[in-house]
Amino acid sequence: MTITFEHHTPQTFVDPYAAGPAQTIWPPAAAEQDTDYLLPPPNPSERLNILIAPRDQRRLALHAALTAAGIPPRPEDRDAIDQLSALPDSINTTLLRWMHHTA
């Protein structure tokens, strides 16, 4: 059995060099390049004075360490991460160090 695909629309070939120097397609014109810019650095005076609970800090650190180690947490891992973040800070520091050395 042979399957053939027929396209009834003509395919056009685009040659960016065929347009000539007056109608160059690439690189974009200077006006178009100015639309992409870097964000300004954050202003320290605009930071919020909200402290994160130590348990939440450990939970975020575990998420980040797992992701950096190539093991992105799945939604069903939430309970295990919550239980691990409830452990003392020294245990979480050891876990993070172990994960850092495995990556």
C-alpha cells in the first residue's frame, strides 16, 4: 500500500538574497530591532517586606534542587516534598547537599 499526499496549492521558494540590497529581508530594519530590550534592574526600594516561613523556604529550595538535579517534581510528589520541608533545617541542608553532589 502506497500513500501519496497531493497538495494542490503551489509551494513558493523564498530566497532572501534574490530581493537585492534595497529590499533585504534579514536582518530586520533598525526600527524593528529597537523593540527588543532588556528589563531594567530591580529597584531595592520597591521590594516587599514579606518574610517567607522557614518551611516554605525549605519547600522552594527542595523544588529548585530537584529541578536542577534533573528530577522535576510531579504534582503527585507534593505530599512528599511537604513532609520533607517539615523536617528540621539541618536535615534539609543535608538533603540539598546530597542532591547538589549528584547533579
